[in-house]
Amino acid sequence: MNTEFLEALGDLEKEKGISVEVLLEAIEAALLSAYKRNFGSLQNARVQIDRETGDFKVYAQRTVTETVEDERLEISLHDAQKIDPRYEIGDVVENEVTPRNFGRISAQTAKQVVVQRIREAERNIIYEQFSNRESDIITGTIQRIEQKNVYIELGKTEAILTPSEQIPNEEYKQGDRIKAYIVEVRKTTKGPQIYVSRTHPGLLKRLFELEVPELQDGVVELKSVAREAGARSKIAVFSRDENVDPVGACVGPKGLRVQNIVNELNGEKIDIIKWDSDASKFVASSLSPAKVVGVEVWEDEKVARVIVPDYQLSLAIGKEGQNARLAAKLTGWKIDIKSESQMADLYPEGYNPVYNEESNDESLAEDGLEELIELPDLDEYRNDEV
């Protein structure tokens, strides 16, 4: 080793961010291991690399004792004081034992240590870079597909899209550009493993944040997301600025913003709902595109009953209950959907719900949304919940 070697380590420190001192300490430890393996396995020793010249020396270490039991590990006080009168019992005496042919071994060992440390440093840098981006969106290129796992190239590393996180019936081809949501970053012996998802609701949220400047600026808030990947999603948005239409901002001019997201998700339908602090109005809006006659709420149990016209019942429930299921996820409420005729059967004496043929999810009638009918027994209600 020489000064050129030290200069090379200095360049590595600047390029890779690995401290020269850390590298030298690792090389010393590796050289000591190599020395013991080849020359003195039963001997205490120390390897030192000169920080100025790059030269290295091996020193044997023996402890000063009154009675010597092993000359390779111990030295008598009398013999130690011949070397230096200041030695006392318990001190350690060192003498150089650098082998003549140790240069080749040291060069190979140093190379191995440096390469290993560079690899570890790069892995740590990648881990730190992506562990801070959990719950964020990444864009990469599909590198290969193995055993249904899709591997996405992200520069110096790759992400794994497992089958459970893939959108049903979505095709993945090598070379395609793809966006995904970082679910987890694990530190393993083989380096960081980045797991991503195409089905996570967070992906939809991040896509809207990329497309809608008002979300980035905080003018519009995305309150909640409900998603059944590949089929349909609902998002609830809100703005404190009365002059800003949160739904319109997310839809974009001629629907361009939401269409870009639909295209990214291969045609997944997206309902954009205006969030409302009034639970009854929010629940009614969440069932869009179905029109709602009225809503009853039980605040303590977070249970809501929604009344819809007979011809809107199947639309409100959705195919295989999808619309009602997404509305429940979006609002966090248990929702029971009843048609007007079903309510008439429950209350043969009649009831007077407010219903406007022109009503829609954005302009529900302000009066009559709550306490339209006498509350039934909750146990009976729960048996009918969606």
C-alpha cells in the first residue's frame, strides 16, 4: 500500500460518501484476520496502517505477567523491563512481526474489503433514499416478469410488484413505463427490497396530487379514498375556499385531469364526491350517481339509512353491492339502503319523505334529510345492513 492507495480511498469518500477512516479500520481488521489465518492463529496481534504513507505493520502483543505460561501471549516483567524500564504488570508489550511476503495477501484483502464496503454503502444509500419515500409514488420501467412477480427498474435498484398487489386483468409487458405506490422498503442481506402496489388506495391519492395543482397547494383537500382496483373508486374532496369547486378542480378542464388518471389505471371508473361535515349529506353524496330521497343517521353507532326511489335502488346498491360497499368505505359509516316501496311496507300508515325529481348528489334538499321517519329497532336494522 502507498500514498496512491490513500488517494484512491479519498476519491471513494467523495464519490460514494464512505469515510476513509472507516475503510482503513475495516482493512486493518481484515488484514489482522488474514495474518492470523496464515501466520499466527494463536497469537495476539494488531495491524496498523500509516495514515500518511499507506504502509502497514503487524505487531505481536504480549501481556506483562509475573509467571509466563504461554510465551506467545505473555512476557515476564523482567524481560519487559529490558525493553523499557517503565513496563509494569498488566501492560501490553508490542513488537513488529510483519511477514516479508505479506504484501500480496494485504493487497488482495484490501481490495475485497473496499469492494464490499462500497457495495454496502450503495445499498445503504438506496435504502435511505427509498425508505423515506414509503407511501409515495414511483415511476419505473418493467424489467422482467418472474413467477407472476413484476420487477420494475428504478435506476440503480428495482421494485417488486407481487401478484396480490397487481390490478386484476392488467397486462404487464417488458419495457412498459408504469407508476406504482411504495408500500414497504425492507433491509435484507442482499440489499434493500422495495415492494410496490397498483391496488393500494394511496396510489389513487398520489395520482390526483400529481394531476391537480389545487391539491398540491392545499386549496383542495382529499378527505378519503375508497377503491376496488381495476373496477371502481370513489374519492371525497373539500375546499375551505368557497370560490373553489373541489369536484371541478379534480375533474379538470373537459375532464382532462381525471381522464389522465383513468388512463393510468386502465379504465378504472372514478366517482368524485364533495365531502360535507354534515354526515347525512355526505352519505347521500357518497352513493352517487344514485339520487337520494332522504337519509337518517345514528351518530353514536355511525349507522345511516338511505331512502331512494324504487327505480334507483339497483343503481344505489351497484353491481354485486359495489356502489354501496365503496360508499361505506368512503364515509366510514354502515349504510342501509331502502327503496320508497320498502319503506311503505315497513310503515304501512305512511310517511312523508321530501323528494325532488331534479335532486342530485351535489344539491340535496336541505330540509327533510334527517328524522324523516320514526327510528326502527336497531337490531332489526342491522340484519338488513349492506
